[in-house]
Amino acid sequence: MNKTLLLLSLTLVGLLGCQEDATQTTDPAVEAGSKAFDYLVELSDGSVGIGARATGTEAETRTAEWIQDKLTGWGYSPELQAFSYTRRGTEMSSQNVVVTLPGQSDQVVVLGAHYDSTGVSVGSEGATDNGAGVTSLLAVAEAVAGKTLPYTVRMVFFGAEEVGTKGSEAYVASLSSEQLTQILAMVNLDTPVGGDILYVHSAHSDEGEYGCDDASRYSFDPKVRDRLISLSQQGDMTPFVLHPSFPGYPEGETGSWSDHAAFACQGIPVAYLEATNFGINGEDGYDGYSQTTNAALWDCYDADSKSACDRDSETQWGKIWHTQYDRLDRMEEVFPGRIQSQIADSTRLMLRFVQDPGL
Ligand SMILES: [Zn+2]
């Protein structure tokens, strides 16, 4: 190489270097949010990826392997935790995928999301419930790979949630009392996208709601929920809020119907991210089961009464989960851009939390 060429090459390297610096200033949370959506397409769109993954099917098993492959590709050593359960008299099997990123402290923050889906017969591909929870956590795992965060972060991808939170129960049951003591917080992502409003819930202040084997251990400490609400108010995202109180459920408190419950029963403060709409007078009142006021998801929605035009004949009730709307193509028709935006929010929030959980 002569001198002129050498100088030219050095100049080029310099220019390319500058370009690299420019791309490095991109917000890593923006990058992670966009990856979360890309992985959601791979996971939940059956025309290009896995699609529906009903509990107990081969597709559920394949999804666990897909999650494991993704994590392995980013340098993790994920563990498949097999478990069995009985359903309608039949012995069934499933597995959790568990991965740990050691932190400065060996005290642990658990992030969890179930990867099985339901409503296959009506056309659901489990995009919002709970593909988005899974791929949001995957994008977080990718973004923090190789980093040393303040606390050890463990991500658990649960199987068999839709038939009664079997994966989270099996995971918690597998822990020794010392391992349980090390867990400072658990955040459950179950349908973090889809509905009109982003909420974070804590466990219920009435321990009887959770039916724990040992109620004396139960925790409903709302500190993880409150930390997440406050982190979501720091800009660059839609703030998450507390749901208003409704009969039996004080403001911001939820029931035991998802994977946070087994952790609360062991005295671990929990939080639960959920996108729905508690401002609708749904089939059973203002209980958050109706997710949207969008007319497309009602036979007829009446904005004045915040309910169905005719409560006796309504069949849809604004529900996305477990319906034909829980797939990316239908969601994009009805709510253009909503999933992309909401998955970016849940991913950004989880990244903020693992970097500064305030525990
Ligand atoms: Zn779910």
C-alpha cells in the first residue's frame, strides 16, 4: 500500500468511525422496543413464525425451544425446567425457560411472562396475551446481556399459564427457602399491550383473595408497583397508571389469576403490567375485562353509558384477549401502530427497572 492509499484508507476509517459513533448515540431503549416488536412477529404471526401455541401442544414446546435459542444466541445459558400437572384427569407436561444475569448483588429481581396462548379455535394467535410480554422480556435480555446490573436479574418464561398458572407454581415450588429469600421483587408481564390504558397492579390487600397455602407468608407490599409507576413518569413513554377501585378490588390491586400470585404467596412484593380499560362497564361491571371502547370490538358501544348499547344482546364486550382480535394483523387494522408503541413502553419500563429498581 502506498502512502496516498494509506492516508485515504485512514480517512475512510475515520469517516466510518464517525458514522459508527453517530449510530451509537441511538437510544438503546428505542432499539430494544423495536426488537421486541420484531420478535413478536416471529413468535405470534403464524404466517411467518410460530403463531398460536395452545397449552399442552407441540407448539408450546417449540416456543420454549425458540425462547431458549434466542437467549443462547445472546450468550446466556438458559435452563429448561420441565414440570407436569394434571388437567381433566390427564397428566400433562410443560416447561419454564429460566435465565439468570448475575448482578452486583446476589439478591434477585424476577421478571416473568407466560408464553402459552389460548383462544386458538376462534383465531387468536396470542399476540397481546402474552406474546408481547415474552418478547418484551427477550428484548430486555438482549439489551442487558453481558452487563452487571445492581441486582441479579432472573427472567422466567412460564408454560401452562392459561390452564391455571401451572408454570409459575412449579417454578416457585422448585425454590429452596434460601432462594426464595433472595428474591426481592417479581414483575409479571401478562398482556402488557392491546387495551386502551397501561396499568400496573400490586397484589391484593386482602390475603384471602389469593388462597395461599400459608397465608402468613403472603405479601401485598405495593412498592414494586409504585416504583414502576414512578419510572414510567420519567418521560419518553406513556405513563402507566393505577386502575380505579371496583367492587372487591381497591385502587391498583389485582387478583390471583396470573403468574405473580405464586410469588406473592411466598412473601415477595409483586407488580403486574396489564393493558386494558377499567373505565368500561363491562359484562360483569367495571372489572377491567373489557379492554377497549373501539367500536370495532363491540356489537354496539354506547359512550354515554360506557357500556353496550344493549347489555342483553352484546357478544363482544370490547375484549381482545382470547378472541379473533388477538393477532397482529387484526390489531393493526383496528389500532394502527398501537402494539409497536405499547411494546416499546413496556420494554423501556423494564429496562429502567432492572437498572434502578429502587429496592
Ligand atoms: Zn395471559
